[in-house]
Amino acid sequence: MSNPNVQELVAGFVLEMRRGMIVLAVLAKLETPTYGYSLIGELADTGIAIEANTLYPLLRRLEGQGLLESSWNTEGAKPRKYYTNTTFGQEVLAELKAQWNVTSKSMNKLLRDTRSTT
Amino acid sequence: MSNPNVQELVAGFVLEMRRGMIVLAVLAKLETPTYGYSLIGELADTGIAIEANTLYPLLRRLEGQGLLESSWNTEGAKPRKYYTNTTFGQEVLAELKAQWNVTSKSMNKLLRDTRSTT
DNA sequence: ACATCATATAGTGTGATGCACAGTATGTCA
DNA sequence: TGACATACTGTGCATCACACTATATGATGT
């Protein structure tokens, strides 16, 4: 109940929260070559929403950083650009996974040690 | 083994990742009134590093958004500014906790479903 | 047959936000 | 003199969200 803009404010924070996870999620998914449009759907199915105008620039950026490589598949009706991790990307993915585990555990511990607000 | 700037790059991503969690961590900690300098240490102990020049502006921002309230304690040698959640801040905290649970579960599921890179 | 619209697919430009980096300020205790 | 406790500021950079553009295909309407 109470304040209606709780939702509004929380939405912003949640965006911030997911921001950092997106790279990890994308790299994890791109162990299997996938094209952008499809990736959006797959991530959404897993519960991680990301919009086209966020994902496409991200893919290009990660490619620029050497984490991904891409190739066009022009066999179907519409050409699709498939992205997948480079070896370097795989190394970074492994590191990020490890870091995620540490950090998320810390977070959970912190939340556990705090009196429940409910 | 391979590329030395993995660490460098990962560091940046990790920063991004923690970025969104910081608000949650701070709100959770501030269920108990605490002053900034101490909070830095407490969070570090839990495994969540945040620097002074990041935390202080954050506290002021959250106060400005109505999530926190502060008061000076001038009894000791140096005056300390204690922050704690407002009722509104508690509501937001509850929401953020819930969101964190959902999102982190999604993330873990995604990572589980992906072949291990190691 | 023709117009029209939805969907699949990829992209760009710009403003706002929020951190990191480096630095300031001050009082206390060794 | 110098380390630590304590709080704060100013600026640049990186990155997302929002709102677009673009095109080709297949479906739907008349």
C-alpha cells in the first residue's frame, strides 16, 4: 500500500541492478551462436528482459572489445547476424561467472543477516 | 594461460555488476542507523567494496529521494552523520529484495543451463 | 491484384544518470 | 609530522533508455 511511486522508483533501481548482469547473461547465452533478435526472446524467457536498442549496441560493443565474433547467415529469408564468444570471451565469461557467484553469495548473506523488513 | 587484460576487462564489468546491488546493500544495512565511514567498512567485511567517493554521494542522493534520513551525532570526538531508512525506504527495500531474489534466481538458472566453460 | 499492416531483423542518435578518479577539508591521536 | 577518522565536491566517461529509421516477408482486407 502507501506510496504509489515505490514501483516507479524501484523500477529504476532494478534496471540498474540488471545492467551489470546483462553482460554475463549475454556471454553465457552466446556459448551457442545466436542472432540478436532471437537472443532477446531467449533472455526474456529466462526472466531477463533486454530491449533491442540496448542489446544491439551491446553486441557491437562486446565484439569491438574482442569478446564476440559475428557472421552473417544469408540463407533464410532475412539475413541474420550470428554472434558467439571468442576464446577471449570465454575466458572473460569464466571470470565473470566466478565473480557473480562470490558477489551474489555476499549479497544473500547480507540480506540474511539483516532483520526482515516485512 | 592467455590474455593478461582479462582481469582488467573483468574488473570493469564487475564494477558494473556491483553498481546495481549497492543500493540494495546500503538500504539493507541501514535498517540499523549507521554513519558513512563505518558503513564502508561493514560492507567491505561482507565482501561488497564501495569507496567513500561513491558512497557519500549515494547516501545524499538516497536521502534526497526520501529513502533515507540523517542526523548528526556530535557527542564523540568527530561528528558523525547517521543515516537510516525512512518508512518509504523500507518499502523500497522490501521491493528490491523481492526483485533481487527473482533476478538472481533467473541468473543462476541461466548459468546452470549453460554448458560449463571451464 | 493492390493496399496495408504485423512481424522479423538490424541498426542509429541523443539526453540523462551515476560511477570512478582525484582532490579538499578538518580534527585527533601517536 | 604524519596517519587515521570522517565527510564532502567537481568533472569526465561510460552506458543505458527512449524514440526513431530501414527493409523484406507473409498475412489480411477489399
